[in-house]
Amino acid sequence: MKKIKLFLFSIFGSIFILSSIVSNAVEIEYWQYTYKARVEAVDKLIANFEKANPGITIKHTNFPYADYRKKVAIAISSGDGPDLVQLYYGWLNDYRDSGLIQPLPKDAFSHSKIESDFFKMVSSMKVDGEYWGLPTAVRSLALFYNNDLLKEAGLSGPPETLDDLVDYAKKLTKRDASGNMIQEGLAFDGGIGQTHHFWREVLVRHYGGQPYSDDGQKITYNNDAGVKALTYLTDFEKTHKTTSNGFMNRGQDGFAAGKVGLYIDGSFRISKFVKAEGLNFSISELPGHNGTRYNFSSFWANALSSKAKGEKKEAAAKFLAYLTSDEAMQIWLDTVGELPAKPSVALVDANKQHELYGPFIRGLDYATATTFISEKPQRQSVVDAYDMVVLQGMSPKDALAKVAKKEQELLDDFFGN
Amino acid sequence: MIKNFWENLTINQKLAITAWVFLAIPIIFYVTIRFYPTYEAFYVSFMKWNLLGAKKYIGFKNYIRIYNDEDFWIVLWNTIKYAIIGVPVSLLISFTVAYYLNEIKFGHQTIRAFYFIPFLTTAIAMAWVWRWFYQPMPIGYFNIMLSWVGIPQQPFLKSIEQGLYAIMAPAVWAGLGFQIVIFIAGIRAIPKSHFEAAEIDGAGRIQILKEIILPALKPTTIFLVVISTIGFLRIFDQVYSMSEDSAGGPLNATKPLVLMIYEYAFDMYKLGRASALTVILFLLLFTVSILQLWFMRKQK
Amino acid sequence: MVHAETEMTDNNQIIEKLEELNPKKIIIWTIVFLGSIVMVTPIIFMVSMSFKTGQEVYLFSLFPEKATIKNYIFVLTESKFIYWGLNSLWVATFSTLSVLFFDSLVGYTLAKYSFRGREIIFVAILSTLMIPTEMLIIPWYMMSREFGWIDTYWGIAFPGLMTGFGTFLMRQFFMSLPDELIEAARIDGWSEFAIWWKIAMPLVVPALSALAIFHFLGNWTAFLWPLIIINDPDMYTIPVGLASFNGEYEMNWEIVMTASCLATIPTLFVFIILQKYIIKGIMLAGLKG
């Protein structure tokens, strides 16, 4: 009898112990958008992390890029969705304002350490004295140029200044007998793609301005600097005729097809051009002006969703710490080709002198990231200004005044002024 | 008891009860799946709501801001343009094709299938092909063809003036197959006896068209007019896939109301404003449809 | 083809008799035929692009220089395309059957019964066409979460089980049926349900076929709602799967075209099967009104 009792006791006991171990295993969900290399990289990182933290399992889900935002918003707002979520840094304020994400716990992510370890543009993740997310990798802009076309036009080496850029673009443009463009000197996509960033963070700064006030509440591009920058940008299409919005669909397609001489884009474009057969291209840092250089940086950050609470939040924070570790950054660079978010990992010589990544990594040193309230409508204001000048023949000054008024309303709305 | 009750009813009462029995399940469905969410949208239009936080009542503020937004008026006018041009053009083409296609025997099935195929394919792939047609030289087919006859290049989608029509064309194109099939089904549904009678009377072709086919097609035509108008006023897919950056540009020249609703709801999370726009779109559609139904019923 | 020709309705032959010797016919045929060629041109380009390599797709020639079936192999092996196809097929079929039954029942009731409130019900059902889906998905999602419908076929299908579109279409077709037919059946002692199911329904087979095609297609290409309700990639429908081929800054157009070509094959079959019934028309031979 006693034996049976003991036997039963030990069975129940072990079940109890087992079940308590099982219930200790926390499962958290991680969401990002679908892109083969990114999915592979995250799977790799999860495998490493789970091995080191046996109590935590991570469910990785991804969704088509174009609809990722909708999906995240609807899921989290209904109490579903991820504990840890990837978001484009420009969406931070949207997400924060809608309560989709929560601040990072200060004990695990000390502000002073973030500020000393990461590139300075990561500070755009700091709002209201809290950090709301951290990136594994960052991006910057550089100039892609077609070696064969440059050689054919008698040019050697990339353009070094903004004036060079105009000069090169003119020499690289070709037209047929009836005046139709058959080769584009410099491709801009009328404000979309990276062009609006180039205008805001590079051109406006070169002409002595800055796009927004330091607190991000006021538009400061509606002045002489902004007008000069917009004039410079639109002159390629209007005056120099080296650019035609829509030529070969988009700049990237024209460049891949070998019909575009110069093209500005991010490091994520490298893989497309490497795959393009018969394309002989190089990359250089963006041209400077009056001896200075500027660049634009952007990134995808990992943030804790407002759904993560208690032990899930702890587990998510732990995984986030791993995602932003040096090891993870190197894995990300090797798998995805995006630049490490810490100077200590990025600015090693092997990376700085890398034939393809080098110019981007060197650009990180002098790059800024715009603090967006809502990326899409703010992008639209540059696109609209461009179209007003090029399609409607408005003066850059009037165009800028018009879009600035509308964008300021958006900011006022957000900041409750 | 129940049997007694049933037997005491008049025939008309019995029929009315039968009708409600037939409608019972559908009514439950519509109330829960359709009317309730619609009511939600109406309700939220008086709120400030960013999807997650609490809804805050702000009265007519959403409507007032829409009224004062000059972009709204551009967008509303675009939406109306899509409908008042798109509907007559597409119905005229589809009726003409259906009428003549109905008479064609040689290769009838194949030709009809050709007209219908655009309706069978995914909108996004087709939008891309059309975008390519509209490209400038050296790759855009329309511009290449224009250059053959010496007409200068046209900007099409890149133009404030032409953009809307350039997007309307594939919308008309994609819907033709649908309209043609409905018209043919309608023509085929006309009882043979009508034609026989006409034949005996020695009616001519135009007479048959005017006195038999068109009157008999009235329910079909009402259906197509109302459905196509709703379709064009709710145009979205083509604009979303064809305009640069899905923004309805250049400078809002191609943006319809539904795209604006979409942007407020999912790009900016301003659900209140999006709901108010939905209410406006609803009222527009409702008024237009009721007027059409009423007008076409009167016109016997 | 010959077989199908004999199935064409008699009214055609009558029209034909009226103008047997009309020389315009050839011209009309030519114009209608050329129109149909214009209609399929974009489709031909879609097919051609699906055989191009990633780079050649940007050079817009009709015939690929180096035709390749690489894209097809990629779509069929690298993705869960077959799964997505089966999901789409199941949802679209189920939902189409539901719509055929309920929409025609409601359409018939609204067309052939007179009772107080009929117009209001009709207008109310019609008004469901006037709210963009974009504004309905949030309440639907909340509802699905409540009932545990997320990641289920039922969850994808439920909003489309009855439609204002189909109800309206069927109502219009039932309205053109002669009332005498129904009266006669009533006098013969048929039940109301049997009158609808056994007498009225067979007479609107063309409209039913048309509705089946449209609804099936609508479901087949539906994107927004399946995207929101499905988290599990195994449960994706074709359009949602298609969207996952595109990245943040790039579209793999040759893949989109290939997948679109593959996705069109089943819908083409459905159309070919059902279009016969549209041709048949209504055989009202015995009924002289």
C-alpha cells in the first residue's frame, strides 16, 4: 500500500515538475516583412538565441511588405500579433502615437550605453525621454555609376561635387534624332524612392539649411536654402534635361538595363545590380559641396509591442538585446547586406574598404536620419513640390511654400499645437 | 393551433409570411456581417480614433476638416469623373459588342472568351502591363506607336491632365467582359415568342432592336448601370497599382475617394477621418443609385 | 465548337433569317474580332513576360530573347503555390455555392413576392455595395477574433457568403420571368420552395452561371480580407501569396507575371465550363405570354 502511494506520489510529483518546466517555456512572437534574406537571418538568430536561452521559444512570422503596416496595426490593436515587431524608423511616431509599441525598459537598455554604442542617427528612436526601439542594421545612400557609360563619355572617376554631378549628368545624356531620350544622365524618380531623402537631408543641408527644427515640430526648409535645394533638384529635369521622371519605368530599372549613367540609392539595391547581366558599375560616396558631405540614414528598428507584458515582455527584451548585439549585426551584414548599427562593428577597416559596402559605411559617419511624424504624407510633400515645379511650371519658391503649409498642418496636428 | 392560424390567413398574407421565412437567414447575416460594421463606421466618423486608444467624441469636426480640405474636393471631382465618363463609355461599348457578338456564329465562343479574359486575370499583373504600355520611349508601346505616325510623345500617367484617363482605360477594359456577358445573358433570356411575333409582323432590324431587345433588356440595363456606377465610384485597384507610389498622383490628379479613405485609415491611422469619408462616399453612392433606380423605373 | 453552335438559341437563327444576305456581316465580324484581339493583347504580354529573365522583363519586347521556364519552376517549387491554389479553390467554391443558393433565394423573393417592406429590404441589401471593404475589415477582424475564426477557411469566406451584387443580379433576372408561370404552379399545388427551386431556378441558369463566374473570380482575386485574417503562410490564398514575392523596394515582376498566369488557368477553366450555360439561354418554347 505504502509502495503504491509512494509510486503514485512520485508520478504526480514528476508530472508536476515536468509541467512546471513546460509552463516556464515562454513563447513570444516576432514579426517582420517577407524578404528572403531577412527571413533567413532572423531564423539564424532565433536558432542561436534559443540555444542559449532554453526557456524561451520564438515564433517568427512574416508578411508581404506592402501590407505589413496594416497587418501589424490591426493585429496589435485587437490584442493579437507580435511581442517584438520590426518597424521602419519613419513609422515610430505613428506607432507610438497609436499606442502600438511601448518604451524599452531602462534597466536592460541603458540610455547612456545606447548613445555611446550606436550611430548617432539611432537617437531618432528617442522620444519623450524614452527609447522606443533599436536597429540591428542601418542604411545610407551612395552614388551608383555605370563604368562603361562614363568611359564612353570620356569621364574618369565619379563626380565629387554637386557641380560635377550636373556636368556628368549632361555628358551622360543621349537623345535620338527626334529628341527622345535614349540614355538618361542622372535618374531621380520625381521625389519617390530615396530622392526625397536626398533632397531633405543632403541638398537642403548643403545649401545651408536644415529640414526641420531640432525638436521636429517646425518646418525649416521653407526658405532660401530649401528653394536652392529644390531648384538644384528639379533643374536636372527642367533645365539640364538630363533626367526624365519615368524613363525606363524607374531609375533602378534603367540603371539595371544599362541605360542610366548615375543613380542614387541605398545599399539594399546592390544585390539587384550585381545580378544584372552585362552591367559594369561602381559605387562612390555622395558628391559633396564646399568641402562638406552629408548623407541620409534610415533603418528598421525592433520594438516591443504594447501587447508584450510580464514574462513575455522580459523574454522579448532579452531577444531584443541579442538582436542588437555585435554578433547579430555581423550575421545581418553577412546574410542581408545591411550595415551594422554600431560604429564598433561597422567601421572596421575590412568593412570600410569593402568595394561595395565601403562607400555606404563611410557615409554613415556624416549621416542624419529625419524624424518623421508620418513618413508617407511627408514623402508626398517633396513629391508634390517636385511635380508642381516640373509639371505645373510653378516656381520652386511657391511650390515649397505650398507644400510646407500643408506639412506644417500635419506636424501641428500631431504635436497638438 | 398553428395550423388553424395558417388556414385563416388570406393567400396574400401566406405569401408574405413565406417571403419573410425565405429572408430570415439572410437578414440575420446582413445585420451582423454588413449593417453592424457599417453602423460602426458611421459611429466612428464622429470620433477621433487612432485604432488603439479610446475613441473620443469630437462632433462634426472630421466633416468640417474634410470640407475645408481642398484635396478632398479634387478627389471628389476625380471620383465623379471616373463614373460619369467610365460608365457610359463602357456600357456603350459593351452593349454594341454584345449585340453584334450575339449574331456572330463563326468563332463566337473564342471571340467571347477573348473579351472575357481580362476579367479573369489578376488586377495587379494587368496594371503593370498597362503601366508599361504608357511608358515614354524607348520602351512604351503607345509612345512608340505614336512616333510611327509622327505624333509627339505623350506623358500619360505622368501628366496631371491625362493621368486620370490613362487609369480609366484599363478599368473600362477590365470590366467589359463582365458587362458583355451580362448583356448577352439578357439578350438570350428574351423569349423566342417575342421574336417570332416580330417576324410575323415583318419588323426590321432597327425596329426589333428598339421595340423588343431594348425594352426586354431593361432590368439588365438597370442592373449594369447601377453596378457599374458603384464600381467606378469605388475605383481603387487600378489607381493603387498604376499611380506612382500608389499615391494617386501626380498631385492627386488620379486619386479617388476610396484611395483617400485607405490612406487615412492605414497610412495615418486616422480612423475617424476615414470613417467620415466613408459616410460621404456612402451617401454619394446611395443617392446616385436610388436616383438611377427611380428614374429608370419611371421611364417606361 | 460545332457542338456548341448547335446549342445556340433559336432567336439567333431568326435574326439571321431576317438578314441572310446582309453584306455588312463580314465587316461587323471583322470589327468585333479585331476588338477581341485588342482585349487580349495585354494578356499576351503577361504570358510573354512570364518567360523572360529578371532583367529582360524591363526591356519591353513582345517575344523573349531567351525564353525560360525558370520562373515557373521557381514559383512551383520555391513557394507554396499549390497550397495557396487549393486554399483559394476551396474558399471560392464554398462561397460561390452559398451565394448561388442564398442570393437567388433572396433575389427571387424580392422579385416575385409582394409584401410590406420589400423595397426597404432591397435597398438595404443594395446599400451593402456602397461601403468600401477597407472600412469593414476592422469590425470583421474583431468579430473573427471573438469567435476564433482567424486562420480558418470559414474566416476567409464568411463575409462573402451572401452579396448585394448577386441578390441584385438575380432579382433583375427573376423579374423578367412571367408571373403566369408561378401562378400556374401554385394552382397545381406546388409548394413555394419547390416553385422557386424546381421551376424558377432552371429558367435563370444563364444568370446563375454568370453569377457563379463573377463570384468565383471575385473570391479568387480577393486580397485585402484574406491578408488580414490569415497569419499562417500555409493558409494564404493566391493573391496574398503573390504579394509576398515583393520586397520593400523591389518588385519581381517576372515572378508576379508567372504566378498570375498560373492563377488564371483555373479561372479560365471555370469560365469555359460555365459559359456553355450562358449560351443555352432560357427555353421558354412552350410558354406564350
